[in-house]
Amino acid sequence: TKQTTTTESSSTPTTTTPPLSPPSKQQQKEEEEEVLVCLGDSITQGTTSGNYVDVIPETLRKKKQGFFPSLEIVNAGQNSIASYTTYHYRVDNVIACNPNYVTVLIGTNDVRGMH
């Protein structure tokens, strides 16, 4: 749609046409907060041991002052998940989060041969 405005110095209306296409996903992402997805098993989920995902914001604040001004952290850990299941059933969920960063901590349950 076009917007018409009249300036005080002239009675001639000026027409402003908005851009033909919306901003790209990359431009929108730059304006939004960054996303970190932590993918893994129960160690990531934090149900059977310490939860390293909860420590990330404080660690980043101390080590990288101002480097991550707004960072959304998604805990995508699942208790008892193995590498096979992670690859075949969880990767699409991670991609759907449109992350800037991804950590992967898997393999512990593979020792037991779980699927």
C-alpha cells in the first residue's frame, strides 16, 4: 500500500512506497536475540546429573562480557536418548529453532546400546 503525506512547505503530496519484499530472514534474525540450542542426553537435560545448560548464561557473562547481549538458550536434552535416535528424531526440532549456535553432547547412552 502507498502512504500519502503533505509537507508544510508544499501542498504537493509525496508518495512513499514501502519495500517490495519483507526483510530477509537474516535481517530479521540480526534484529532479534540469538539462539543457542543444546542437544543431548540426560547430561544436557540435567535430570540425572548437574545441568550444564543452566550454567551457560553466567559463564558467558563472565568470559565474554557483552559478546552475547541477548541469547535465548533452548535445552533440547532428553533422558536416555542415544545418537541414532537423536539424529533421526531430534535434529529437525533443533533446526526448527533456527539457532545461531548448537552444542551436541551425545554418546553416553550408546555404550549401553540403547535406541
